[in-house]
Amino acid sequence: MQTILGAGGAIGSELAKALGQQYTQKIRLVSRNPKKVNPTDELFAADLSNPADVDAAVAGSEVVYVTIGFEYKLSVWREKWPAFLRLVIDACAKHNAKLVFFDNVYMYAKEEIPHMTEESKMNPPSEKGKVRKQLVDMIFEAVKAGKLKALIARSADFYGPGIGTSMLQETIFKNLQKDKAAQWIGGVNFRHSATYTPDAARATALLGNTPDAYDQVWHLPTYPDAPTGREWTALFAKEMNKKAKVSAIPKFMLKILGWFIPILGEVYEMTYQYDQPYFFDSSKFMKRFPDFQTTGYAEGVKEIVDRG
């Protein structure tokens, strides 16, 4: 049994598909209103803030994947994330289940952003990053104490078909759809890596089913030739047959725009990731799994546009 806590989100559905295609027919999908991805999926409706529900969801699982996404709001993250992860760690330890935690790069120090690796220093400059570092510390404290087998599958900013939580798609794709200029936070000439969600899901499933991948951090496979903000716009514009117009959003404007587009207000403290190069190095994964095929940026953008 392999269980996904937070099934149905940007990663959860693709992960269920990948697990079902290659690894197991025993997949438990856990969320408030789970829906089948594979015919044999077990649906488990749960309130993941409830200790009894988390314990019951984990019971009987060999591997537990955390792909849940709480509202992108600092106050919510502070309240929800540590409490939820404590329940998951305790339940995994109790039921002898391995934990695969889907993570982002917010805990890295500002100076690490131009070239991030699994060894990059954790010294988050943002409040959301401090929450993410707390979660990483919780996991590895349990690992070091011998209570838990776990791995962290870390993604860059992600993009992919059918998702509504990608900054790239919010600021470029959706604006071009409306015949508006694309928008970019910070400098449009800085390169910016992005992880394609189907690749991230396939790789997370692979890691979860690889015994020697545990008790360490993995950067999920991300195409290495990262485009700039201007080049991202050109990729989308070409596929959409639109003019490749892009304007930079000054940092001070994010707070104003946040009144109308809340996610932009929450991004304000993360602008350090956009005012310098942002390169996500996944060479560790590619050396361990050299046959894994990573989707190029042009191909990924084409798939997003084709699927609307």
C-alpha cells in the first residue's frame, strides 16, 4: 500500500498515475474529497488536521507521500504545517511506514539561489522559508533518532498542464490568454529554472520505491537550460501565437496588486528569488537515475498550451 496525503493537487494526481503505471495497484488517495486516478485506487476521505484521521490514513501503508498544499498564506503555513507534519511523522513511526516529503526551495539562503544543490546552505531570508526549514528539521531529527525512514523530494518553482498554482502560468500564460502583456517579478533577463509537474511526480514515485534513496534530500529532475523571464514569455507566446510582450513587476507593486491578486501579495517576501539568477541543479538525481527522461521547457510549455 502506498498512500498519498493531499491527493488531487498539482502533484498528487500525477503521482498517483505514476505509481499505478509502474509500482503498485494498492494506492490510497487521502484528502477531503478524493477522486480516483486509477481504477483500483482506495479513496480515503479525511480531515488531515485530525490526529485520528491521519493515523487511520497512514495505517497499513508501506510508503506515505506528503503532497498536500496549504493555502499560500504565511499565517496559514505557521498554523497548519508544523502541526500536520508532527501528526504524519508520529503516524509513520507508529505504523513503520516510510515518508516521502515533497518540498520546495524556500529554506535555502539568499546567496544560494543562483545555483542550488542538495548541499546548499539553509538560512531562509523569508518567514515562509523559516516554516519550510522547520519542517525539514523535524523530519531529519526523527530520522537521526532512528524513528523514521524518510526522504525529501525537492522541486523548483513548478509548471505543468492543468494546474492553477504555478507562478509562471499565473503571470505569463493567463495574461497572454487575455491578450495582455506577460508579467514577470524582478529582472526579465535572469534565468529561472522550473520543474515540470509530470516529471516531478514520476521522479517522486521512483524515489519512493528505491530503498537506497531514503534518509537524504533529492532535487527532482529539472531541465538544466533554464530560460530567462523574457525567454519564458517567448516560449508561451510562440505556442499561443501571441506577441511576446513582457513587463517587469516592481517589488513595491506586488503589495498593491496583492489587494486584487492575493498570491502576488504573499510573493512579496520571496522577490529575492526573482532579482537574481535562479538555477536548480538536479544532477545528483540524473547521475543516480541516468535513464530518466526530463522534459524540455519548449515541450512542457507546448503541453500546457495544448491542454488549455
